[in-house]
Amino acid sequence: MRPKDKGTKAENKARKAYEEAVLQAFRNYTAAKEQAEIVHEKALKQAIDKKAREKADIKYKETLEQVRKVRDDVMDEAQKAFNDVMSKRG
């Protein structure tokens, strides 16, 4: 096996791992967002006054921010790992 072939295999493996991590992060984000929407809708239906609805809205927005942050952190780490492999090719 030539060194170039070994590098190409490592790059392909790294690319596949990166793509899988990004895809899984997006799927998890989508699922969490859907769950947050369901909970938010139920909270709004059960809210008895304007203050309760506002609180439900705030919690919903905070949840979406947290879910986005987790998704972005996972994607950033996957990108860093991929870049590390690619920078070591030679």
C-alpha cells in the first residue's frame, strides 16, 4: 500500500465521521426542537393568565437557544477533528 492510499483512506474515514456527526447533531436538534414545541403548546393551553403565557414563551426561547448551542458545539467539535486529520495529511 502506498502512503498516499493510506492518507486518502484516513481522509475518507474522517470525512465520513464528520458527516455522520453533523447529521446526527442536526437530527437531535430537530427532535429536541419538536419536543420543545409540543411542550410549549401544552404550556400555553394550560396558562391561566398573560404572565404564565409570557413565562412559557421565555422558557421555550431559552430551550431553543440551548438546543442550538449543543448542536453548534457538536458540529464545531466534529469540524475541529476533521480539520485536524486534514492538516496532518502530507
